[in-house]
Amino acid sequence: MPTSPQFEAAIDIIRTLRSGGHDAYLAGGCVRDLLLGREPQDYDVATSATPDIVLNMFPRTFAVGAHFGVVLVASESGSDCEAGSVAERCVIEVATFRNDGVYSDGRHPDEVRYTKTAAEDVQRRDFTINGLLLDPTHLVDAEPHQKAPAIRAGLLDYVGGVTDLDAGLIRAIGQPEKRFEEDQLRLLRAVRFAARFEFDIEPVTLAAMRKLAARIHAVSRERIREELTKMLTEGHARRAFDLLDETDLLVQVLPEISRMKGVQQPPQFHPEGDVWIHTLMLLEQLEPGCPMTLAWGALLHDVGKPPTYREGPDRIRFDGHVEVGVAIAADICRRFRFSNDETHQILALVDNHMRFADAPRMKASTLKRFFRLDNFPEHLALHRMDCMAAHRNLDIYGFVRKRYESLPEEEVHPTPLLTGRELIAAGYQPGPAFKEMLQVVEDAQLEGVITTPDQAMSLVREKFSPA
């Protein structure tokens, strides 16, 4: 049986609620994950107790969603939920059985009506695989080999979720159009769940998604960004973006990526096919838990190719696609409100992905400056994926990786031999020329031509006269 602190906390909460005469069950994604043999990231509880009752039954609660019937209950075990402690992770969401009213904003119910029955509560949920409830008391005393039967024995399934889990289907509960009209974020969640679990989307649900795809614009850009980032970093990014395209959501949320379809590339460099196929092949290489900036960099690295496509006399060309791609990627980052640091790294990945071709011919100083790019391992990882999604020649990748890993940090970021202070002391007037002087010195230092301050000053005097 599960042994995580969160599971134990959820069990304690359910026992307390039941001792007070209330129904209480594990609900939603945690039940789904237990049935799939996955360790749930969190545990949610559904109960017949109203929020005011829940608030009074437990000593440490947070009424952050009480108007929607949701109360956060902190575990009493362990330390006092201090930052970084185990107990901090033992905050359980407890939701009262309810029947939501109208969703006029396409995201949240205008009002909630509490109900005493679990069967009515699950009808408001999104997908059948997320509409399962579990009496966890069956699990407490179960031996490890009895865990799966014990989970099945404790299930309450009013929506056919077990059948769809076994069949590998994402199916909306009740009428699909109604479920998606209530909360348009469910359009993206359906794609994410189908990709994560390698499930298919049930045909009627799929048809409703296509019909309502344009409704996704009712969702905040931040929430769309969060869903897309999860798709990119959960280990099934290619499947997710295939489904976004299949459901007509891709052209709504990322039209710049949709435009990659059918944009051919020179076969001598890209035997895999068009820009869309190439990008999908990069996404296929993203590992679960990969950095989100690397994932978005992989998605956007060739976003400048569609608008720069040209058929030249000798081959297809994409002149200036890096510069155009940086501008388009910057617009996407603004649209989805990425942080400044995230935007900086994503744009740097797009801006520098073509520089690797020149690496074997770079001067030592140029190569070392290349290595100074923030989080250079992400650049290296993107280059490897780029190669593997095209010609599969990793010679340049091997060269760069070997040099990067073998160079000591002090050679890449050496202590400056000169500063502006020494230049002033030597009689040079402060001004724009200082930057050029220090650049010449640093180049020589990175090349290994000079190693001391005296040599650096001699080089400056040789190349620059005091004003």
C-alpha cells in the first residue's frame, strides 16, 4: 500500500470525517494513479461535510477555496508545516460533494450547490478516469501483493472510469460539449492526459474538442502556458503536440508552430522531412522532468523558418531564420508571460543553435566565450537533439562536449588581467575605447598569448596610444 506522508495524512482526515458521521473518500487523480500503479503526486479528499464543518473539525485549516467548497487541511503529524519540512507536503485538499451551477466565465462556476451524494458530485468532474472515488480503508491492512485487488474493492465508479482506464481512453463525463463549455481549460487537459498515459481520446469527446477549440482563448495565457509546459516536460511531448494538431488546438494556441507543417527543408541536411516533422522529432527526445527552458527552446528553435522559406537555384534556404525566430519567440514569450529569466534562456537557445556548426573553426577565445552562455549544457543538449532529428551526425556535438567538459573553469572565466583602473593609471582617458582595449586583452588571455598584467599592459601600449 502507499506509505507516503500525504497518503497517511489523507487517511487520517478521512477517518476523522467518518468518525463525525460524514462520508469521505479519496477522489480524482490520486485514485486514477493508484489504479495505474503510479505514485500519486498528491491526495484529494471528497466528503459530504460542508466547509464550515471541515474548518471546525481540524485544528489547522486554510479556507482558500471555501466559496467553491474546498478547504485545505494540514496534517497534525510531524512538525508544524514549516518550510522545507515533510509536513509542509502534507496539506490535503478536502472538497465538499457539490453540483456546480453555471460557468459563465468558461472557467469557474458562478455558484456551487452542496449535495450529500458522491454519485452526484462526480458528474461535475471532467473525465471519467478522474471521476473515481476510493474508500482507502481497504488499503491500510493490505499486504503488498493484495494492493491492486484492495484498490479495486474500495472503488466507487459512477461514470465508467475503470472501463475507460482499462481501455486507455480519455472520455468526458456526460455530454462532452457541456463539460468543455463549463471549463475550456479541459480542452488542453484532455490532450495532456492522453499524452501522459498514452491513451486515445474517445471519438465523441474528440469531436467536441475540435468544435470548441477556439474557446480556448477564454483561458488565461498563464494557465495555457502551464498546460503546454507540462506537455513539454512530462516525457510525451511529441504525442501531446500531435494531439494538439489533431484537435485543432495547435493553430489556436501556437499558430506559429502550426505554420511549420508542409514547410520543406533541403533533403541533404534534413532527410527527415519538413520543419514540423523535424520539430516533432526533437520533442520526442525530451525526457521527463527536463528543464522547461530547454523544452520551449526545442519547440521554438526553428520557428523562424516558415516566414524565411526561399527556394534558391541550388537548394531551399532559410536566410535570417535565426534572427526572425528570435523575434517570433520573443513575441510568444511575451504572450504567455514567461519570466524575464525564462525568456532570456529560451531566446538564447533559439539565437545560438546554429553556432555549433562553426565551433571546430572557432578561435580558442571565441569558443570559450561560447561556453560562457548561461546554462551552456542546455545549448549542448538542444544541439544534440537537433542533430538526431536530422542527419544524426554527432561529430560536432562530440567535439564541443569534449572541449567544454575538459576546459577548467578558470580558463573559461579567467580573472581579468587589466581593468579600467589600471588603464587610467597608465594615462588612458576613460571612454568607449576602454571596451575595445579590454576586449583585446581578454582575447589574448583566452588564447593563452598573455598570462600576466605586465604582458597585458604591454599589449595595450603596443596597440593603443594614450590620448
